[in-house]
Amino acid sequence: MTPIELAEKFHARDAVLLAGRLLLSLLFVHEGVELATHFEGAQKAMAALGVGAPLLLAVIALQLGAGLSVALGVLARLGALGLGLFCLMTAGLFHTNFASQNELLHFEKDLAIAGGMFILMLSGAGRFSVDRVLCAMMKGRAGAKADNTAAPSEPHLSTGVTSLPV
């Protein structure tokens, strides 16, 4: 058995996608929880950067919602797109003082995380995702019906392969 056949047999691609999703989402879920549980301090720190409370609430919602979306594989493509764009905006708005080595490092990390999120957006969540389980349940339910009047269940975008018009 070749290494590629062995990897396919054990769903290595899907296991790596799961590990990558969990590692990427951990950053956002953790930060969202920290901001939410220390809201007053976060609000003061963000106000110093010109970010008001409504935008801070939106950031917390994005980090928690999209972070959990990516981790669980529920609308993971959409969550990855949102977090990727968020990282690009964060890099461009808050980490542009390249005279500071620390700011340059944060800028580069934000770009790298955005790249990972965009790759995840294109690849999808893989086999080990809630979307995949829900699609399988829907297919099973549609197949169990006696009549064929029900529309066929289409896999969700975050579980299948997507062809881009490029």
C-alpha cells in the first residue's frame, strides 16, 4: 500500500483539516472569551485605539461566532472568510508601525493567519465537521422517505469541493 493510499484510508487529509481548524480557531475563541469576560478593561484599551463599544461588541461576536464556526465545522467556509478578512483589517489598521519589531511581527502573523483562513475557506471543513454530519443525516432522512417527491439533499458548501471560476 502506497503512502497516499494509506493516508486516504485513514482520512489523513480530514484529520489534518480538523487539527488546523482547531488550532486556527483557538486563537479567536480564546481572545473573544477574554474580551467578553474583561469587557471594561478591553473597552478602555480599545477606546485608546479609537474603537468604540459597538465595534468591540461586533469583534467579540465575530471572534466567538466565527471561531466556533471554524472549530466545529458549521458554515466553516463563511467563518474562515470572516476571520481572514478580520485579520487583514487588523494588520492594516493596528500593526503598521514597522519601526517596532513587535508591530512588524504582529503584522506578519495577522497576514499568515489570514492566509490560513483563506486556504480553509477554499478547502472546506472536511469529513470531521458538524456540517458533514448534518448532511449525512439529511441524506439518510431523504432516502428513508417512501415517495420521491422530495428534492435531493445537496451537500453544504463547507463540506464539498468547490470549483472556482478562475
